[in-house]
Amino acid sequence: AAPQQPAIHSAGVRKLGTSDPVKVDDAFHIGSDTKAMTAVLCGVLIDRGLLSFETTIGEVLGAGYAMREEYRAVTLEQLLCHTSGLPGELPGETWATFFPYDSSAGADRARMVEEALGLASLHSAGSEFAYSNMGYVVAAFLAERVTGKSWETMMEEELFVPLGMESAGFGPPARDGGDSTTVAAPWGHSPDPVDPAAVAADNPLALGPAGTVHASLSDLEK
């Protein structure tokens, strides 16, 4: 018998207050599901011998890199498993300096890593679970350092293109903004519609490895 095709359905509108229906091939912002993709990317680099689960932050960034000493022995596995001790977020005042989200300041992943590695740890590495966006930013930064490529480039080359994820990208899928009657893609809501042109329409680009990918249902399935 022929294999059954997956059942995919959509309901609702792309933006509250409009009549444009959500379509099954629309790209949705998938938030922290991005982390699974970042982990797969790290796995690819492990298979190639560029990293290992035991690789430490200190080994990749070097003895001269300024960070709190407790982070030097943190492993890639601990970063990916949320047991590194890194706080989940940056302090509010520091976080605010990464907006507008799509500005050069918002895209400065190196600075975000510096800020994160300067924060006091929540617990000793490997002793507890504490969900951490910063851990995934640091993990991706290690991948960038050993490859010489940006996380965005690696995502395109290693996941989006090989899997045929033509709808996949970074940031709000409705970046063009649309207008009051025509909206090109789903808008975020919190709970009111979030204009994709707003300075805080998404996480800063630097936080990408922890949560800025968008993709359609079928591409996410891939």
C-alpha cells in the first residue's frame, strides 16, 4: 500500500483584525524549537571531529578569553542539556542594549556571549537543570569559532538547504509588515498583533541559536 500522507491543516487568520487566512505553507516563527536545530548542527560538527560533547568553553575560547572561571570547564553537552549553570537570560538593562532586534547591536553575538560568561553561575556545572537561552548562544558561538562561519550560514548549509526547507529563515516571517487589509505571513501576537517592523518584534539576532527560526509546517516536519 502507498504510504499515507501526513494530515496538515491550518485555521485562523494571519493577523488579528484581518480576514487573511493562515495557510498550511505559511512560515511560522518557531521560537525555542530552534534549539533542536542548533543541537543537530553541533552534532554534525561532532561527527566531523570539530567538536565533541566533552569540548569545553575554555578549550575553544582560549585561556586569554575573559570569563568567570567556573565556565571554563563547562562542556558542550552541558550547554545543550541546560546543565551548564548559565543563567537563562541577561539582566534587563543589558538585554535592552541588544535592541532594535535587527540592528548591528542586536546581531552582536560575540558581545552577548561576553555578557553571559560574565554572569554568576546558578549552580555548579552538571549538578542541576536550569533552562538557559544563553547556554545555546554560547554553544553556537563555539561552533562559529571552530568553523569560522556564522551560525546562520551553517544553518543554511547544513540543515535548510540539504533538507529542502525553502521557507526557513530567521526573524519574523512577516518582516515586510503588510498593511491593514493584506498580510503576507503570520504576525506574532502578545496578545495584540506585533508589527514585524517594531524594534522588539523578535529576539535579538544574536539570540538566534536559542529561538529566531521561522519555517512552514511541512518544512518543520522535515
